[in-house]
Amino acid sequence: MLGWKLGARDFLKRVGEEMLNVNEGQIQQLADLIYDCYQHGRFVFLCGNGGSGANASHFCEDLGKGTLRREDLDQDACKRLKVLSLTDNTPYILAWANDEGYERIFVEQLKNLASPGDLLIAISGSGNSPNVLRAVEWANQHGLTTFGCTGFDGGRLKTLAQYNLHVPVHDMGIVESIHLTIFHWVVDNLYRRIHGVA
């Protein structure tokens, strides 16, 4: 936690510097994979724990609503991005965690919902969350595309996922903040492409 030893301005400066160190190609790859799902009517699933789980929920909401124009809202025929955060069905998550173990809360949902060609975005600052890794392993074995969003050294997720967005910072708060900032750009990029905005 760098904030305990840095003043506010120095902390913000450090966050800005770390943002510029992220691989731009990895960010574009994430946007491209989501856009491909939109074009082909495939589902985008997201998962994560703690702050990364909150980012999964936030990104899901932004992808589902933030890629629409106001004039699209009342048009039933309007094509929409199919997106779901696996962090948000609390009773279902608690049932799996209580009865079968916390490491199964995401993979068991995928078994009900996912199809080959869908995309799983797995967010884990450490890259070592067992429930996230289990979901990615299953998704890889069943024809989904997997994209990991990691921090620190990337953990197992960095090599297990087919694609990766890595924020090489050893501070969870900064990693999560950079992930969310990147997700906001991805939503804007998708809006531009979906609606042909110059």
C-alpha cells in the first residue's frame, strides 16, 4: 500500500506513471475481443473477488448500458452486447460456496450459461485466486476465449488465460484503479465502433 507512505499528490503522480506503463496493445486486444462478441452475438462473462469483483460488476454495467445511445433504449430490435458479471447473483454464489466450496462459485455458473465462442474476462490482482483460475481452466477446455486482468507478477492467471492485460505494480489499490480506468476507455472505444462515431 503505497498511499501510507506517499502524500496525495505523489500518490496520484505514481498512479499516472504506472498507467502509462501498461501495454497499449493489451488494452486494444480487450476491446477487440469484446467487440467481436458484440458482432457475433456471443456472451461476455466477468469474474473477480473483492475489489476486482466490484470492478467486474462495474465493467459489466458499463458494457451493458454505456454502449447504448439514448435513442436505442426504446427499440426492441436494437442489437445489444450480451454481458453478465458472475459476481452478482449473491444467493447462487452463497449456495455454491456453502455446499461445494468457494473455489466453485464462478465455474458452476459458467457450466449453466456459457457456450463455445463466449468470452470470459477474469480479473485478479494477484493472478492466483483459486475460484478465478478454476473458471479459466474450465473455459479454456470448453471453447471459450479467456482474458486475464492481472497485477503484481501476474500469478498463474497471466499464463493460464489466452490473453492478458497486466499491470506490473505491487500495490492492489493501484492495480484495481488502473484496471477500472482501462475498462472505462474500453467502453468508450466500443461505443465509438458500435455507433460509428468519428
